[in-house]
Amino acid sequence: MKKPEKKGLGRGLSALLADVDYLEDKAAQSTSSRAENVLPIEKLRANPDQPRQDFDEGDLEDLAASIREKGVIQPLIVRPDPRDSDHFQIVAGERRWRAAQRASVHELPVIVRNLDDTEVLELAIIENIQRADLNPVEEAIGYRQLMDRFGHTQEKLATAMGKSRSHIANLMRLLTLPEEVIAYLRGGRLSAGHARALITAQDPLTLANEVIRKGLSVRDTERLAKAGPRGEEKPRQVKERKDADTLALEADLSANLGLKVQIDHSQSSGNGSLRINYKSLEELDNICQILSQQLP
């Protein structure tokens, strides 16, 4: 089984963050499209690896209305399209590009940079994470991509992004929920607080549907997550209650793997078991690749 390659840039995450800040500052300084390159809108193409997938229709319409009145003030960041020398690929600013099309704008101000595929992806992820309007799932996916594809650790991300390690770990745990529940969260039908409570539920999807149907609070959701499928208390079990260290280790492993991890450890005997839940053969293959990296 082939081991996954970790593509490193050699410049470090802090250098990439500086790139994003530099580009955004330079773009913000421009008050006229004449101060930058101007390209026909049909010469611009979206990045096929763009991490951001959800564009709110209402926000796009509001931005389009603003563009009709004032134009596009902040330039897009682009690079020459590696697949077509006559076009340019958007690195940052796809939302402005989409709204400009709705506003029937024919030209857009841009900043052109020569970036390779790895730099484009990492910069796009970082630029998206820095946006205040990302939903929790998009932010979590961004962190997981930075860890999986570029080898960044939670500690490194927390320091560079100005976030706490627990914030990053808790967000990434959301990705262990069933796809249907994640869709509710992306669509705004569940809050991040509701979703965190559902992680420990026996049947997260059934409980999520009940939460939405009844409009339950986060506290109510937490209480029901500790109960059985019909709200009754779970039957008492002989096994020992998990301590804080075991629960923290479960959370760390779940966040790092992007999969639900369960640890059953006996303090008295020292024995235990580790269970990793996967939802597809692709996820199983990823687990095998990760484990095989530790073999001599």
C-alpha cells in the first residue's frame, strides 16, 4: 500500500500567513481598478481545489447589488492558469467573482502572483479560515486539510492562527458526526453547540432530527445525548467510567484522524481496547496508510 506524500513548502505556516496578510493589505490599499491589473471576467476561472464550497445566495445577491453601485474595490488575487495560458485562476476572491457575474461586470481588478499548486491550496485554505463568516464545518475541514496534506499539528495551527488548541480540536471532532448531521450544521439548522452535544449520543442522526423538530436548546440536547434512544437513562454497565485523560485522548485522536475513536481502558488491570470507526473503504485505506507509516 503506497504511503501518502506530505508536501511541504519549506517556508513554514507563518510565512504563508504573512503572504495572506500582505496580499490582503495590498488589495485593501487599492481604491481604483486602475491601480492594479484589470482582466476581462471571462479570463478568470475558479480554483477547482477551492476549500470553500458553500456560497450563501442572499450574501451573493447583496454583494452583487453593492458591486452594481460601487464596483469591485478590492482586487482579486490570481495566478496564471496552469492548464490554460490564456486564462487566470482565482486564488482569493471567488465570492467577488461570482457576485460580479451577477452584476454583469465585464472587467475585474486583480493582483497576479506566480504560485505553485501546493502554495495555492494552502493559501486558499488559510484565507478561508481567516474569514469570519465560515460555518464550523468549513473551518474544521480547513484545519483537517492543513494537517492531512501539509503535516501541520494542532499546536502549530493554534499558535499560527491565534486560536486555542481546544477550539481546533473541538471543531475537528464535528467531522466525526454522520454526514446527514454535518449537512444540518452546514445549512444552519443546527448550531455548533448542538453538534458538539450530538457527538456523544448513541444515535446522533435520530437525536438531531428531534432537536430540529422540537427546537430544543443546547442544554436539552446535552441532556438527551446522555440518555437512551427514547430519552430513558442508559442502563448501568459494569465497565469503569472513563477518566478525563482518556476522554481527552479520545478527542485528540478523533480530531487528528477525522474519525470517531473510542478507548476502553481499565484502571485496575491496565488492559483496554482502541476502536476506530470508519464509514467507507477510502477511510479504512487512509487509516491503514497512517498506521503503515509507523512501521520500520
